[in-house]
Amino acid sequence: MKKWIIGNWKLQGSRSFLREYLEEFLVALSVGGLRELDGDALRVALCPPACYLLEMKTALAAHQSPVAAHIAVGAQNVSTASDGAFTGEVAATMARDCGAALSLIGHSERRQLFHETDEQAAEKVQTTLAAGLIPVLCVGETLVQREADQTLTVIDQQLQTALGGLSASDWSRIVVAYEPVWAIGTGCTATPQQAQTVHAFIRETLDAIQRNQSAKTLVPVSILYGGSVKDSNAAELLAQADVDGVLVGGASLNANEFARIALAAC
Ligand code: PGA
């Protein structure tokens, strides 16, 4: 299974930060021994704010490091709409036009702070796929839901709604990220065992959805863990059987730490 290491800068960064960050990050990858990234084993992506997508893509494409051009750029969100009178929105096609290869969808901050629903996540998965981007669908329970023993029910619902309408050919382009809301930005990471339990459930659910869609063969989907991932816990999380990568927020803003996390996946 492909390992994905994705950095989510959220609403942070600037053009000068971006330039300095990429220099440091690429040096750290090279010093750490990562000199190739064009195979399928490891995928590294960075999701800056939308206004920096093109800048990041251009800087990576022009860089002399052999791995730079293989680092993907991702959007943090896209509109459900493809165009029209929707002030402030960015369409998936526009993100693609600015160099994005993927987009986070349904991040818990979008769900909680901007009241995004599972139905909107489903629409965004479709518009993302239609634009030729890989949707990285984020799912996860709140602390209240976990304590009420609703974790698996909540995740099942999020997956069924967002992915129930996929067509067979879309499955190979889907990535799912399990991000327990109580672990995001709190310093409180799920234990590797907690992550593994939910990841195994997500894998079963994704298979069940495909079976319901009468899939002839089940397509394996990469399932990433996110929530207070750091260089000190990445290796242990990545060692779990059903953890196919990590989605990193805060720690991805430190170029050296994010490089150490990527190196932990090699
Ligand atoms: P965190 O964020 O690593 O800062 O907890 C993860 C995320 O929101 O994707």
C-alpha cells in the first residue's frame, strides 16, 4: 500500500515562509537519505493556503533537488460549485489549475467551524474527482461521541454519505484520513492501538461500500491518521497494519520535523 505523508498548513504561512521552508525541507530530506520520490511507495504532499498553491508548485518544479518535482501540492478545501456567484470560494478546477493534485475534504475544522455537512463532503468528493484531483476525505469523532461509544457509528455515517455514490472507477483515486477531532491540535494523539482499531473498521467499511456498489474487485484505499502527529510518534503510528500514512497539521510547519516524519515512512 502506498504511504502518504501530507502536511496541512491550515491558515498559516506567507510567500517568504514558503520559500525558506522548501529549502530547509528539501535539504533535510536529502540529508536524511531520501533522494528519490518518483516511485509509488511514498507520496509526500503539502497543503498551503489556496493563495500559495501556485507559488509552491512553481518553486517545487523549479528546484534542483531530484525529489522536489515529486512533492505534490494540495488544497485544504474546495467549493461544491464549479463556478458562478459564490464570493470567496475556490473551485476544484481552479485549485488544479494552480498546481494542486489533491484536496482535503471535510476536515473537522470545516465541519465544526464552517458547519459543513456529510452531504457537502459528498458533493466536494465529486467535484474534486471531476476536476482530476485526489480527494482526501477526513472523518473522525468528537470527544463527546467517543465517550458515548459512537465512534464507529459516526465514522460509518461519514463514509457512507461521502462515498456511497462513487462509481467503480473512482475508488482508485480516493484517500481517507481518520482524524479524531479530540486529537487535532490538542497534543493528545490517539494511541497506535486506538488508531489501528478505527483504521481496520474504516477498511472494512470501505470494502462493504464497494460490495454494495456491486464491485467486481475491491480497490484498496490508503487510510491516513491525523491528530497531533509529531516526529516522536509518527513511526509507531505508521507501523500499524492499517495506517497507510499521516496527515500532519502543526508539526508540518516545522520543515525539519516534517522531513523527519516523511523519513519515518521510508
Ligand atoms: P494537528 O492537525 O497535527 O495539528 O493535530 C492535524 C490536522 O488538522 O490535519
